[in-house]
Amino acid sequence: MDTDRLYDVIARRRDVRAQFTGAPVDPAALDRILGAAHAAPSVGLSQPWDFVLVRDAGVRRAFHAHVQGEREVFAATLSGDEAARFARIKIDGILESSLSLVVTYDPQRGAPAVLGRHAIADAGLYSVCLAIQNLWLAATAESLGVGWVSFYREDFLRDLLGIPPGVRPVAWLCLGPVTHLEASPDLERHGWRSRTPLSQVLHTDRW
């Protein structure tokens, strides 16, 4: 195993917003990326995820309009330097990316006896996040960018895509070729936050 390449992919992974080219995604690469996501570990081998490929321009425009509305809601809570910094930050690549991919969580998958979930109700949701991370790293290895859009209301997205009741939309991901991956995260470059050193969050035996 090429451990150097693995750690390089982890280090290069970025939440992409402004660098999408809109060029087509190679179908074979997309299959490999989805396969990597579907190979993620899951509580009780429940595999509680579904993947919705969104290519339709009208659907993407409708979601983009909703996201911009939620951006305005958040912006209204800011003032001063914070508001000025946020105004410079692009929050999505919905219209610029080649396609979008929505990942959902079905808590009934494998129910009622999901081995390992009886004490931690959110273990299934954690499993979906592992699938997303697998997908993200695989896309990075394929020289593609991924951007996770979080400015939306779950009920809106559920209605927009016809997601069944009880199934939770966890992530709207923008996916596609990019001009480049930034050397540092957008929020760090824009002065919103700085990454915390590992030494500040590492504990031994007790908190």
C-alpha cells in the first residue's frame, strides 16, 4: 500500500466552492467514487445510505435559490467585520459543478434489530458520514473536487427530490473537475477561522 499517497490525498482534500470547471465527470471515475462510498463501514452492516445523482438544471437552480435565501438568513445575524468577511465567502458551487450528489440516511434500513445501534441511536447517521468521507477522499484521488452545501432546510430538500418520509437528507455534495485545489481551506484563507493544532485536542486516558 502506498501510504504516502493516502496521506497526501487526506491533506489535499478541500471543500470546493469556486474552482469547478463544469467539465463532464468520467463515468468510470464516478462509478469508482460511488463504489468507495458504498464500501464504507456501517453499524450492523445496515448500509443505511442512498445516493441521488442530480443533473437536472432546473432542480439545481431551485436548490441554489433556496440556498441563497438561507445565506441571507444567516447574514442577517452578523454585523461589523464578521459580516464583511462572510460577504466575501462563496458558500456553494451548485450551478458551476458538473453534477450534484445527495446522500441520505434511512434509519429503517436493517431495522428493527440493527446490531450495535441499540445504545447509540445516531450510529446509523455516523455510518452515512463515513460513506461521505470515503466518497470525498476517492474524488480527491480522482483529481475531482467536492463541496458540501449546508445552507438548506431538510424539509425543502426532501420535497424537492421526493425523498420518502422518514429518510433524512444528510448532504448535498457538488462534484466535478476543478481548476485546482486550494492549499488551505476557504474559511482559513478568508480569515473566518483558523485550524486548531492537534496538540490542543489530544487527551490521554481522561479528558
